[in-house]
Amino acid sequence: MGEADRYMDYKQPRRRFTLGDDNNALVALVTINIAVYILLLVIEVIYGNMQGSKTAFAAEVLPWFQLPANLSSLVTRPWTLLTAMFTHISIWNMLGNMLWLWTFGFILQGLSGNKRLIPVYIYGGLAGAVVFIIAVNLLPGSRQYSNVFWLYGANASNIALAAAATMLAPDYRFFRNIGGGIPIWVLTTIFIIIDFAAAVRTGTPFCLAHLAGAGAGFIFVYFVRKGKDGSVWMNNFYYWCMNVFNPKKKHANRAVKEKVFYNTGERKPYRKSSNVTQQRIDEILDKINQKGYHFLTDEEKNILKRAAEEDL
């Protein structure tokens, strides 16, 4: 039985990921992408009314968000290494990327925890950006277009999420009531074919950038299995930045101490049995949200199983 099967076997009581969950990394990523798109759309409308054409918008605004292939331009705008992975110009490109982001992001969030989603997204985007720049400047057929080639969109980041989710739980299945379900690798393959079909029309550097995103997802999971979690330093840096001006909030990222409730009843003291309470269930679900199902102890897994049987 694979990790995904164990995750899907129990009946998860009551709480699920929703748009209202606090610190939901998936909602944060989708929100940032949509916010950047709306911002650019508003600026484009303003420029269109002021200048009478979209040329000024493309020449004066987009270069501050897109990743340039030209190294001289990149030196003056290094932040585009990050902003490019959240930038979309076409509504259809944005909606398509958000659909894939939600699909694979939801799976990865449920299997590996909330804190690894954004790091994988960023690693995929950065890997795609670096390979894109190298490919444009080194490939003979692309070098002459370094001044006009730009990279933007969440494609490389989404492929990183898809690759990480597929490698982490290759047995994960969709629509399990239809012929045993559709394996995640089938959906990943369909996604990659659609993505690369579009990338081929734009040029080899874009295909290599998306391929690098997939590699980043595989490498991330590989090192996690080796005990080296590449998301730790990124999350620690985030919490440090959030609390650097708040000295009262020390150790904001420390885990809350687990509260274990025992009910011995008429049994002997050394035969302890954890109470299945809603508070305990909520704490276990929070742990799944933050770290992933496979970080649960045997006791916590047993509590979830009992909760499902008792329909708490």
C-alpha cells in the first residue's frame, strides 16, 4: 500500500482545506498570481487610455515583471527571478495555470504538508529561470534573440509541483470509484504534454525551462527522503522576516506542544487508551496540514481511524 493509499483510506472527519483556512499556502499562491494579473490589467487599461496603444505598456511596464534573457538587463532587475513566476498576461494562460496549480498543489499540500508547497513552487520557478537564461545565451539559434526573449508564467513552478506530487505518491488516484481510479502519473503526463506542446511553439529555451522545473520537483522529494528538507531554511527565513520587528513574538515557528488525553477507566494504568475528542482530532488534522500524513505517529493514525469509525 502506497503513501497515497494510506492517506485516502481513512475517513477524514469534518475539517478539510478550504479557502478560509489560516496560513493556507495554496490559497496564498493562487491569490498572489491573480493579484499580479489584475494589477497588470489595471495598469494596461490606464496606459491604453493615456497613450492610446498597448506599446507603451509592453515597453515600460512588463519588463519590470518579466524575466529578461539578456544578462545586462537582468543585472538591473534581479527581482524578476521571482516576479516572473507570478506574472501572466493572457487571461487563458493565467486560468489554465491556476487550474493546474490548484490540482497538483492540493495533492502535494495534503501529502507533504502546508509548509513545503511554496518552497517547491519557488524552486521550480528559479530552476526554470536559470536554465532559460543559460539556454538563450548559449544555444546558437537563440543567442541572437536574447534581447527579445522573456520568461513569465507559473508553468515551470506548476511542473515542479506535479513532479514532486507524482514522485511522492505515485499510487495516488483520482475518481477512485471508477475502475479503481486514475493514477496521478496519467494526469501529470497529460499536463506535461499540453504544456510542452505550447512551449515548443515559443522555442527550445522555454521547453528546457519547464523541464528544469520538473527536475527541481524530483530533486526536492529525493532530498526529503534522504532527510534533507529544502523547505526548512526558506520557512525559517520567512518567519524571521515576519518577526524581526516584533521582539515579543519569539520562536513564532515552534511547534505547539501536543496535548494527549488518556482514559484508563477500569483498565490497568499501564494500558492507556487515548480519548477520541474533537480537540485531539483537530490537532492531528492541523499536523497533517503543516507536515503531512506520513509524519503522524501510530497513535495519531489510530485515533483518526477510530474517529472515522465512530463518525465524530
